[in-house]
Amino acid sequence: MAEIFDSEVPSTELLRDKARRRIPRFAFEYLDGGCFSEINLRRNTDEIREVRLRPYYLRDFPGATMETELYGETYAAPFGVAPIGLQGLIWPRSAEYLAEAAVEGNIPFILSTVSTASIEEIAQLTKGRFWFQLYHPAEDALRDKLLERAAAAGCKVLVILADTPTFAYRPKEIRNGLSIPPQMNLRNVVQMCLHPTWSFSQLAAGIPAFKTMQPYIPKGLNMRHLGLFMNRTFSGRLTEKKIRALRERWKGKLVIKGIVNTEDAQKALDLGVDGMIVSNHGGRQLDAGTSTIRPLSELAEKFHGKTKLMADSGYRAGPDIAAALASGADFVFLGRTFMYGVGALGRRGGAHTIHMLKRQLQQVMEQVGCAKVGDFPNHLVRN
């Protein structure tokens, strides 16, 4: 992978600031915001950064490697690109840019059902080296069609979503017309005019659309009726019956995303899943919920070695990844950080962000004397 690194934006905070200036407010707030008063959005990262690592300075240290094996693939680092809906609204062609960067940087990319790139487009860009996150359809026939397309495209890992049983109450999105059904108001039009780079890029890329879902959407729907159609099409609550059916039909690895307690974790393992992502949907669903780092530690104590335990939500930088690994995660996914990268730097943003995170994590490993990713729990300062 060619090294792409912009020294003007060497941190997530600087990427965020630059992205905020380049993206219309309504699109940036969709990316950046949470639900209700955004308490859990802040709690996620705040509590991750309460984790402390113990360095060892007087030991022999052969050097650090970030290479990580996961489901038969050896990745260059223990982190990947989390699924995000409506990526192309935030920055044009951002899903495609991140997929390209992920395969070049040898990290996993997860495509959302409601992203703005199709299964087939991402499969072509990644040569089938991608994961697919399924929003469970209300109808079994549509579920089976999506599974068949993912399998035909070469996808080996299916991620099923447990943490969105309802549409969230997000005041900023409601104000901006990005609720269900969506609407475009005068305020948003003015914001687009004030961000010409974003606007002209959107014109070149075409209107953002749910491309994976396009074959099933009736022609000629306006924005209101499209929103109502999507609302009817998906059934958010994941049940044992649905998981069993998915396990029977999906021949690859099956991962469940949104686990935050041991009862759900045990039930998922009993149903035959191959791994779980400890997640609260980026703090976008339940303001009164827990952060992700605390249940991660509890789950790791009970299930370490029994399944692949991964995490997302709140992880923004290399030290945050290290905190998750030290707390028992096998792998970490980041969403907003990668989108800040693309929003700040366009097509170069994915490669820049991967390189930035690798450099940050490498420095932490060398500082504390951690030779390989699996050794991080030995450096955790336990209260």
C-alpha cells in the first residue's frame, strides 16, 4: 500500500475539524451526532479513555507486530472499517473510497445494507474481501435474496444487527429532515450552497441512494414514500427464530453486532454464531445505556477463547484501540474516524486514516513493550 499521510491532520480531532468545515451541517450532524441528549455518545469515548496501560521498560523487547488473524485472514492491523448507513450523503463515494483503502491496507471493511454502495460494487473493489452487515428484512424472501447476493459476491462474514430494534430519537436529524420520512428544507439547501466542494462532488457522483436495496424499491417514489418503504421493509428486533434461520442459510462466518450483556452473549453462542461485536450503535440508540468498554471487559472474562470478541462504538484513535485490546477484544472497528478522514481528505482520507491509526497503535505497543496484539491484556492496569 502506497503511504498516504497528510501531516496537517495527524489526529482524529484534526480530521474531524477539517471534515466539519467541508461538509454541510445537516450531513455532518448525521455522522457526528447521537440520540436524545447524546450522553451515551460522550460516555463511550470518555470511559474508553479511563483504561490505563502498564508499561515494562527493562525487559527485552523484540519489536511489535500488529498482524492479526481473524476468520482465516491475516490482517495488517487489529482494526477495521465499521458499517455506516448513508455514507455517500456524508461525503460522495465515501463507501467506495473506504473499501478501496481497506483492501489496499489489508484491513476488513463492513458494508451496511443501507449504505450508498451496492454489494456488487464493493465486491468488485475488494475482490470479495469484505463483510456484509444485514439489517433484517421483514420478509424472508428479501432476506434470502440479500444473503444470496452477498454469498455470490464472495463475502465470507455476515454481520447481523441486534442493537436497532427501533428507530432512534435523534433531535438533530429530526430538525435537519433526516428522520423517517426524510425531507429537504430551505436550511439544508443553503448549507449545500455554502459547501461547493461537497455539492459539486455530489453532482458528479449522483444523488445518494440505497444501492443494495435499489432492485427492490418501487420506481418513482418521492423522498417521503421512500422513507415509508424503508420503514416497512426492515424488522429491527432480532429474535432467536431469526438467528436460527440465518445460521441455517448462511454458510460463512456469522457475527452478531450489538451485544452488551452476558445473557445475550450466551444465547448467541448457543445459536451458533461465530463471534460478536460489543456495540451500542455508536451511542445513537439508547442514551441511558452503558458504554461499550465496560461490558467488553465483563464479556471477555466469561467468553475469552470461546468466541471472537470484537468491539466498536466510541473508539476514535490508536490508544482507544489499545484500550479495547487490553480489555479483552480480539479486534476493533471504527466508523466515525474513517468518515472524518474521507470528509477531510476525500479519496485520500481512507488510506491516510489507516496509516495514522497504525502509527498511533505501533507507538503505544512500543512504548509499553507489547510485542503482539494478543499480549495487550498483560498490560492492563486492573482496578
